[in-house]
Amino acid sequence: MDIEKHLILTGSSETSWKDAITSTIEEASKSIDYLSGITVLKQYAKISGNKIGEYYVDLDISFVIDKDRKN
């Protein structure tokens, strides 16, 4: 049986919510092994002038615990 841990991360992008999601996953994968899934918890944005200036996402990222890891 696999055991998963969950982290809540917030990411941002000046381009889109999709870019905020993919760049957050990409950055998380640099320091977290065995990523296994995400749930998008929230999407929101800052308005600058009369348009969206920055897109934000809150993600629940899960990863599998390495049971064979040596301390």
C-alpha cells in the first residue's frame, strides 16, 4: 500500500491559470520526488487597470512516501 503526503502550494503566472499550474508543478518537482497528483483548490487573479495582471492558483499536490528510503 502506498502512503501519500499532501502539500498546499500557491503558484502564479502573468500568462494564464494553466501556466500557473504547470509552472508550480515543474518547480515542485525539482525538490519533491514521486509526485502523484494535484487538485486545483482555488483560482484567482489580480486586476491591473482593466485586465488581469497576474493569475494565481492554490494546489493540493500529493506525493508518494518512499518506504525504502534510508535515513
